[in-house]
Amino acid sequence: MIGALKGSRCSLDYDPTNSLLITRMPSPIHKFFTNLLANEIRDQLKGISERADKVGHFAGQIEYGGSSRVLLREGISDEGLGVTDHVVVRREPDGQFQHPDAAYPGVVFEVSCSQDGKDLKKLASDYILRSNGDIKAVVGIDINDEVSTVSLWRPYYVKEEGEELELLEVRQEISCQVSYLFRANVPY
């Protein structure tokens, strides 16, 4: 079955922890919006890269990776159980931007075009926690006919009292609802 899906236009995510294979077939609206967003971010990076400083040089090296496969290899500890999960989780995000010296993309975005949406919060947590915080931002956009949402999650480090090490958590920094964010006369 997986062999047959590989030749299709599906995106595949695999979570071996839950033995879960997720297939996604993006709609025309989804693909169109994803391309618009990626182009806008590329334009912003191009403007920043024209600066004659370290920031400009760094921004000039960042590349768009599209929906290329991301293998999340880092372990996640179950609190209190002393169990560390070291399985590899495969994700194919809707878009990603990565510096060539980085092991993971710094920014990942996911777009959803359904009434219930993807579980964007869980996806953001997986990306950030399973990359050990190397994925610095996950943008989730849920496009709907009436109210759409834009969310941003980032790694957050918490130092508990009496502990030497900081704990990695995920913090939602932006969550906003937008009415009629995107409408198109394109059939789903």
C-alpha cells in the first residue's frame, strides 16, 4: 500500500509510537494558499538578506524546503515514568525553511482546510519536542469559510525550583481568529 501511495500526490506522516500512518491529499485551495505563504516568506527573507550585516548573511542562506520529509529523531521523556521514546517520527510539513548548517528546519508551517482542522497543537508539539527545540517556530493556519485561525508555537524552557536542567515545553505565542481570511472560487 505504501508503495502505491508514494507515486501519488499524497503527503505521508508516520508515527511509530502509535502505529499511525496518516495520508493527506491537499485540495487546490490548500496548495494555492501554501504557495502564497511560502512566496511571501521568501520575499521577506530576500529583503532581510540584502542587509550588509550578519543577520543579512544568515537570512540569505535560508532555503525553502517545501514539504520535504522531516525525520524527528530526538527522544521524548514521559514525566515521572523514566521512559524515553527514541522512535523516529516522519513528518511532511506543508512548508519549511532551513539554514544549511541546521539539523532541522527553523520554521515549519502547516495549513488545514477543514472544519475540524488538523490537530495543529499536537503537530506543533511533535515538531518542537522531537527536534529537542531545534525547530524554533511552528505556524499553524486553519482556513475555513467563515472563521480562520493563525497560531504560532515556539519552544519554551522552564527551570523548576531545585533543578539544574531546564525542561523543554511548547508555548503557543499567537492564536488569532480572522473572519474571511481566504476565499476562492476553487472547488475543493
